[in-house]
Amino acid sequence: MLSDPIDSRRQTGAGFLLDGPGAALEVLVPEPLRPDAERRWRTHARALCDGVGWTDAPLVVRPFPRGLSLALGSPVDLLYTATEVNEAAWARARAEIEGREPPDLGETVGRLQAEARRESDPPLAALVAAAERRGVPLVWDDDALTVGLGARGQTFAPDALPDPDAVDWDAVGPIPTALVTGTNGKSTTVRLLAAMGHAAGHTVGFSTTDAVTVGDEVVERGDFSGPLGARAVMRDGRVSMAVCESARGGLLRRGVPVPLVTAAALTNVAADHLGDYGVETVPALAEAKLVVAKALGARGTLVAPADEPEATAAVVRHREALEARGVRIAWTAVAPDPGAPGRLQASVVDGAISLRGNVDWRPICDVADIPAALGGAARHVVRNALTAAALAEALGLDDAAIAAGLRSFRSDDIDNPGRANRFDVGGATVLVDYAHNAHGLQALASLAEHVPARRRLVMTGSAGDRSDADLAAMCDVLAGLGADRYVLVEIPGYLRGRAEGETPARLADLLRERGVPEEALAFEADPTAGTRHALDWAGPDDLALLLTLAQRDAVLGLLREAAG
């Protein structure tokens, strides 16, 4: 009838439901029982918070289509205890609803008090409070605590935290820092902004789905689009400017990875990864991504699109509250439309990426001079360039550095690996891209329309946790390409609940339903095998689109070898 907790987690920073540290929990509750469950859960959570001495702890309950979320605030050094409080409150509420005797209140409070005493870390709490009073950003986890950021930071082991009076507060502080979130375009925007920072003379630390990079050094490869990547950047003493990709998962699991940042950007919002952490609709996803705005310090800048419906609507809903906090909203749009929800700060004016001063637009760089924009055919890159330019201005970079970054940034496997990387193989054009949802595929399809081709091939696959509705939306775009060959592949390591072969078979069924003939379909074991298939098939004047969610290095290696 009622579920065990489906996710219980610590929140180390401001998150979807809370503006500070605490714990969050989701449960599944049938709709008829939801109001009673919400009331009982809230009542028990308040009683247990009071029992452990958190009398002013904020409590937030959020219904979602299948259940309830409850988040409660707690002292920063008692987050594990906070998860125990939340779980105990749900256990008591569930017992009452199911007609069972709830656990003894006194025993439960006593257990939680003992847990709080064991976890209590007064040096941590004192140092966090001292940094907050001084407006100094601080990042921490179970491994270390860093006061200040990058070149202005000092890192301490958790068992060797200094007394706040022993910290040289004049020596620590912020550096220009930006967080970038959205459904698509995050990594490209981060890399564009890093190129601008490099042109300005900064040692830029940045984290993406591919790596943590400082200056010209790749510190570590892997998906670092969450708090782990952000902390790695902020703890590197070489970094004078930081840019961090902030994916939905990390924001929902742990909250914002860095407080008091200079700027944040929301690129766009589309249906993707729905169903996790109680986020089951696109508007809710937009709210979850907009959590990055909670990381902004006083006079921080939120860069937001004026021409992406879901993202635009989310920012408009929060505009009054953001501006009341002193946050400046820098709106961007590909066309300088006077119908935008606010004054545009970045747009394409007379063919140039342009920024707006107090009155007039000033050109920064012609779109034709941005290699990654492919002469403007890569319209999604133009959007990313606008976002990066607005962020760069907010971080204090001058127009010359912004322009230099744009002119130097190429759509290749060095500057922007896996994003519209183009190869000429025996007269055939091959594009490799990370696109893995309908929104990203549509951007790539728009680019493909500008590439003349005798025949077209698409290699694609999908993670198994994509719903049938997600796969159908992807196939709407894929079928619309009218390709002569669709190579459907399994994605190693991404089965995620589906049987081996199930996802490619489902994609094939959906493509058939959309009129793709049987003879156009082919199957390969993985993206590497699919790439070999594409290279064998493609001839002069053909176009091959290789959608590579995994095995990208192997795919790029094959293409470099084939291209000579």
C-alpha cells in the first residue's frame, strides 16, 4: 500500500526543496492516501526535529505524481542524523496509516539523540558558520574542507580543522566562478567559457561530463558534471577562474556544489531523465535545474534564455524572488526579439554575437568567425556562444577575450570532443555527436539539413533507463531525417534495467511504426562495431551521423585512422 523510502539522501548545499543543508526523502503513496500521509509525515518530522533540538528546522513537503518528498533542514554537521530523522518520521506515519502501532516515540528520540552526539562535529560547524558570516565560499565533503576557492582557497583534512580565529580570512575568498546547467549544451558552454577565460590570461579550472581540466592539463577523465568535479576544481590552487557543469542528478542528490558563485546559467530544459527524485514533469525538471540560482551570491548574475519555453517560464516564475535577492538576470536569445520577458543582454545582431551595454548593442564576434558554429549551421552552438559570452561578461572578462575565445574554439575532438566533431573519410562526411535525447537530436538534425549528401546513415542507441515515451520522441526525430540506413547499437554499461538487445529492438519497432523500411535497419553490438559498419557503408558525398553515448574514444580513434 505504501512504499519504503525510494531515495534518502544528505543535502550538503541548497537544493530543490531546501535553501541550506539537510536531508530529503521520497516515498510512493497512492493518490487517495496522499493528503493524510503528507499531514502525518510532516507532524512526525516536526516532533522528531523538536526532540533532537532542531526546533527551527525548515520542513518542506512536495507531492509529485506518484508520491511525496519531504526535506528537512539540519545543522551542517548532522546530515546523517537528518536522514535518520526523516526515515523515522516516515516509518511512524506509515505505521499509523496502515493501522499499526508506531515505534515508541521516546525510544526513537533517544536513538536519534545518540546518533547526533556521535556525528556532531563542532569544529566543522564553527568553521562553516564563520565563513558564512564573512561571505566567504566554502566547499566540503567527507574527505576535506576548503575555505575560499581555487588560488584563494585553503584546504584542511576533516580531522585537522582550524579554529576560525586561526584562519587568515584576508588570504581566502572567491574567484570568478560560474555554474552551467540545462538539458543540452552544458559541456559546450563550459568549454567555450573556459576558452574565453584562457584568452583573458586566467588559469581556468573546469569540469564536464568528460573530465576535470586545469589550464591545459586534464587532471582526471570521467563524468565530473556533479559535485565531485566542482570540488576538484575548487581545491586546485592553480585555478584563478572556475567553470563547472552542474547536471540535474548532482543538484538533486546533494544541492549546489559551490556557494556564492559569480554567475550561473540555465541553457534549456526538455524532457530527459524524468522520474528520478520525484521530478516527473518538464516544469518540475526546470525548477530542479534552476537550483543553480541558489548558489549565486549578492549581485550575482543568472544567464537565462528568452527563447526556450520551459527554461524561460521557470525563470519568469522566480524572477521577482531572484531580483529581490539582488540577482541580475541576463536574458539571451538568438534573435533580438522585443517580445522577450526582459531586457536582452546577448543576441545575434547583424550576424554577430553581440552584447548590450546601457543603450546599444556592441558586436563581439561574427558568427561566421566561430569555427564551432560551422558558418551558423550549428545553431545550437550559436546559442551556447551567447550563453558563454553573457557569462564571461558577468565574470569580468573583456570583449577582446570573449571574441578570442569564440574565434579559437573548434568543433573537433580536441576543443569539444563528442559534440558535432566532423571528419572527411574518403569523400564522406562523418559527424560524431553525444546527442542522446530528442532535444539534442533535433539540434543535430537541424545541422544535418545544411550538409548536402547523396545518402545518409545514422548510428544510434540509448540508455535502458529511457522510457518508451522518451524513445518514441527520439525516433520521431530520427525518422524525420529520412536516412537510408539506421544502425542500431547496444550501449555497453547502459542497460539500466532492460535486457540485452531490448533497447535496439525497441528503437527498431518505433522506427518501423514511423515508416522506416525494414531494409534500412541494421544492428551492431556496440558503437565501435556500428562505426565500422558506417565506414564500410559510406562512400563519396555520403553523410554519416554517429550518435556516440559510449566508446567515444574508440570511435574517434577509428575515424582519425580512416581520415588519415
